[in-house]
Amino acid sequence: MAENKTKATTASVTEFIKSIEDRQMLADVRKVSAMMRKATGKRAKMWGSSIVGFGTYHYQYASGREGDFMITGYSPRKKALTVYIICGFKPFDSLMSKLGKYKTGKSCLYIRRLSDVDEKVLERLIVGSVKHMRKNYDTW
């Protein structure tokens, strides 16, 4: 059975963040990091080489595949800051309508600049997602 390719590593989150050259992205990352740490009560860990994650949950699919993954996290990409709302966006329709300018994937929220969205709404989205994950999965 295939394993999850993205796993927690011992790489330094601080060094990863220091390597961000775009000053605006760096400022945005620091704000989102603070939101996620507050929401989870957990310190950041690197997941793979470019994802900063907070907290961990255990999943198991009907197929029998199981593993561990971050509860929430982000990745500073060239085109956008990717914020991981692991449970998806369906539970948060009312918040999404107030968020601002963004794009989404299944559990990825793509924000060009943090100034494009309402930061208080983003923080509520992160907190809601963390609560959802803790209610529905074994987390630590």
C-alpha cells in the first residue's frame, strides 16, 4: 500500500522561513504562523521540504490506507501563499463569502497576498478547521 509522501521532518522551520526572499511573503507567513500556532497550541514542523504544519492527526480510509498528517499548515509558493484547510471548505461557506480574494483546491486556499483577504475571517477559518479536525480525528 502506498505511503503518504509528505511527512514531518526534523528540518528547521526557522531556517526555512529565513530563506523566504520576498519581504511581503515573509511578513504574510509570520502572521499566518501566529494564527496557526494560536489555533492549534502547537509549534510548527516542516512537512516535506516546503510545507510548515501545525499539529498532527491520524487518518484511516475505508480501503485500509492510514497515516498521519498535519492539522493545518501553509506553504509559501511563488504565485501564492497556500493555506491548508485540511477538512475542506464545505463547513465554512458563510466565512468563505466574507474572506476576500482567493482561489481554492480541495483543501488548499490560495492567497496572492494576505492583504487580499480579511485576516480576522482567515483566522476564524483556521480556528474552525482545527476544531473540525479535533472533533473528527485523533489529534496531537
